Amino acid sequence: MDTLFFLKAFLLFLAPGPTNALLMAGSVKREKAVRLLAAQACGYAIAAASWFSLRPWVPPGALQALKLVAAGWLVVLGLRLIASARVGTSKEGDAISVLATSVLNPKAFIYCLAIVPMGVGPRALGIFWIMLLMITAATGSAWLVLGRRLGEDARMADRVAGAALIAFALLLLRPLIPVLAT
């Protein structure tokens, strides 16, 4: 694992999305941070285990197409965040909502199929799974702190998060540049 791997994974899970919005909303409501982080970890653990088990059936050519689509979608989301209203933080930021949202969050799909190298063995996948949990704990904690600091005024956070999404999309596209140039 290199520094670029950690940067990609960190930016992916730091970027705004439904799980992070619920974490921030829970923080605004002063819910117990440990309970919310545990729910997030369980949700991502379930999702990653599912996606890692499906990796052998993903054709190699499909991975590059998935990276391209994912990067495009991240750019669209980033531009929308920079240009529009703030992240919609619902008042339903409870642990069950965080768990369900994390299980369904496409970030786990992107991490498991586009960031973690293909062709690694089961032992390495276990290490990547643990890294996912550590990275999501760190980024989830950041969203909880952000919620405490900003309260209901999260406009600047949206702009920064939108820029982070676009930066991640560019990092995701970096290995595809030679393929796209041909």
C-alpha cells in the first residue's frame, strides 16, 4: 500500500454523501458519537465483505469502465456541492439510519473494486478490509467534529467537500489517462 492509495481512500470516504450527512446531523443533534461510528463501521464492513466476495466475477475490462463512470459521477456531485445548497442533513441521524446508509453507500463499491488492486489474495483483502474500517473511522470522526463546529451552517463544508470529490475523481482517472489517450 502506498501513499496514493491512502490519499484516494481517505478522500473518497471524507467526501460528502448520505452516511457523512447523517453523521454530521447526529453530531448536530448531540447524539453519541461512538454509537454512530460503530454503526458506520458495521455498515461499511458488511458492504465491503459483499463487494470483496464479488471481485472474482468482475471482468478486467469492466473495472476501467467502472472507474470512468465513478469519476464522472464524483465530478458531477462535486460541482453540484460547490454550486448549490448545502448537504441535506436530516434530523434522523440515528445509528440504524447510519448503518443502513453505510451498507448501501456506493463508496464501498468504489473502494473495493476501483481502489483496492485486483489480483490480491485473501490475506491482502483482509488487510484492505481493516484499512477501510480505520479510514472510515477517521473520516467519520471528522464529519462528527464538523457537525459540532458548524451546527446548521455547513455551506463552506460543502464547497470544501465538493473540491475533495473533484480531486478524488482526478486521482481515480490518473491511471486511465494512457488508456483514454489511445
